[in-house]
Amino acid sequence: MSQKYLTFDCYGTLLNEEATYAAIETAATKIGVAPKLARQRFIAYQDDRNNMHPYLDYALLTRNNLIHLDYQFGLEHQFERYYVDVLIAHRSLMPFPEVIATLKTLQQRGYHLIMMSNSSWDIIAANAAALTVPFDVWTAEDVHAYKPDLHFFRTIAQEYGLTATNHWHIAQGYASDIVPADQLGWPSIWVNRDQATPTTAVRPTQMVTTLDQVLPLLP
């Protein structure tokens, strides 16, 4: 029987990022600025791919984000002081409740599991360990490109010989994952946990709201 592959986004798909954002809100509270606004600005910086070119290690990207928060709030070295706390929170992220059982089932069905994460070597090992299921792990540091850069996707496609018939891409990130998957003709499943509205005309092959809902789609 030919090999079947599943590629996954990590954060938001498999691991709940809430602890990272809670660390930002905690820092904001201690500093004395609006926690929700700080969270929104941190996420906006994190999502802006212009802040990642040329390639930056994830830890440096996070530090730059905190420095930028200081600038936006008219502060000096206040959010930046919490750099280590934020990275520790990020390394300690836990899976969504249904994730591990779903991954085990997919593995038992013969799927080869591959993680494609906008992360770095010093962080992803702890994140992958939290999933307890064996993965091939690829990070932005491996390919020196952050999704949605097609270089990341093409590297994985070439490495494993991915085709439209032996592979699905499963991800929460619409702009970072679903749009580039569409560009390359990858069948995709959007794990739309927040039930967000697509921002372009691109549509995934399938859409679910929790990971376990992929099981009827993947025999």
C-alpha cells in the first residue's frame, strides 16, 4: 500500500496558543497598560509577514514584537523584560482536548504525520513532545522561510513526493496555510476553530471546527 501523508500547522491547529497571549496580558497588567489591546497588537505584529523578512529566528521575532509593543505604548524596556516569560509560555503550550486521540487514530490508519511550523529548533521540541505522537517536524528555521512563503511548502512537497492523491494539509491558519495550499493544488482541511470568515475567495477542500471532525474525511 502506498504511503499516505498528512501535513499539519502546529499553533492553533494542534496546540492552543492561549498561554502565550495570556503571558502578554499578564505583562501588560503588571506594566499598567490595557491587556486586551496589548494582546491584539502582539498578535497583529506576529501575523505580519513583513516583520519576518529577511528570515529571523522565532525567538528574535518574539523579542522584536515586545520591543515594538514598548514603542507603541510609549514605553522603554517594559514588555521586553518579559521576553523570557513569553518564550517559556510558548514552549509550554498544551494540545486542544481532542488532538492527541485524533492523532493516534490517524497514525493507526497508516498516515505519516508531518508538522510544518513557523517556529524554531529551541522551541518546537517541547511543543512536539506535548503531542506525544511521533511527527516529522519542520520549522521555519529549517527552511529559512515563514509560511505562507511557498518555499516552505515546496520544500516539504519535494522531500516527501506529495501529490493531490497521497496527501492532505490540515491547518487553522487561513492566510498562512490554506491560501498557499490552494496555490500549490494541495487538498486542505481548514480547522476553523473560531469560525472565522475567509478573507479571500480561496476555499479549503473541507472545513471543520475541531480536529476530531477530520476523522470521517480521512479513512
